[in-house]
Amino acid sequence: MKKFYIDIVLIVMTVAVMNFHFLPKILHEIIGVALAVALIVHIKWNLRALRSLNKFYLAVDALMFVGMTAVMITGVIVSHHLFKSLAPMELKRTILVHQLHDAIPFALLILIGLHLGRNWLGFRQRLQKIFPLNPTVQKIFAVFLIGSGIVGVYMDQLIDRLLMHHIFGTAATQLPLGLYAVLVLGMIALFTAVGIFLDRAIKKI
């Protein structure tokens, strides 16, 4: 179960770090460092599982690792607190670095969802042991989250963010902290559902 708890921590911290609009910058950086540590632990505990992955999901995991590494590196560069003295000011002011740090996390929401979809059966079984909800409640909750994800894709301009357009605020970021967190979790749930269907389709090939 310890692997499962790390998974939960990773999801919670991912949602938290995506709420950077509402957090003090130093807290955003602290959560980012904690997320990096949890990710390293997660990778260490699951290295053997990579051997059983097909090429598609191996590519998903590889892209996810590259993306998270890029976010951490750009995060260190643009840091105002924990790592502010590590990068020269010229690099800190580079627009591309800021664009990458802003855009890649939204691509990671898609990849995290696909990754969860591939591992959904085991994840769901462990989740039910902690939250033993009846099937009807589970379906209602799933529909709510996926619906929130669809709304989040639209309100937070996901496509524009992936294309690194200059976005200073969206309809989603004008919402209170709790509602924006639900939209982020919903986007993960939406792409998890996509991952589940892809996994089933791949297994039939």
C-alpha cells in the first residue's frame, strides 16, 4: 500500500502546485520540491513495472519523465526564493523559459491521466479499500469529475496553454481556489478515462 499512498501524494501535490495563481510563490516552490522528491521515490519503487509496458505506454512514461524534469529545471531557473541565486538574471528573464514552465504542466496533466488509465485497475482496487463507496456513488463521482475536466479544458484554455500562447488569466483562474482545484483534478480524471479506453483498445490489438 505504500506505493499507493505515494501515488495519492503525487496527485494531491500535482493539483496543489497547479494552483500557483492562489499560492505564495515560496509555497509553490516548496510544493514543487516536495513533488520532485515524491516522484523520485515513485520511480524507484516502480522501475520493474517499466519492463512490462508496451511501446505506447513506455513512450507516455518517458515523455512524462522528460516533461517533469523540464518543469523542475525551468522552475529552478525562474525561482524567486529557494533557488534564486542559481541562475543568472538574463536567463531568469528569458520568455521561453517562463513559457515552458507554464505550458508543460498542462501537457503533464494529459500524460498523468494516460498513465493512471494504464494502471487504473490496481489503483481503483486500492482506492476502494480506503473509500468503500457503492458503485452508484462511484459512477456519479466519476461523471462529476470527468465533466469538471471537460469544463476545465475549456475554461482554462488548455489548447492555448499547450501552444504556449501568452495567457495572463483565464475564466478558470478567476474562480476560487477550491473550484479551480476541482477543475484540475477533473482534467486528470478526464484524461484518465481516455487512458482507460486506450488501454482496453491496445489490449484488443
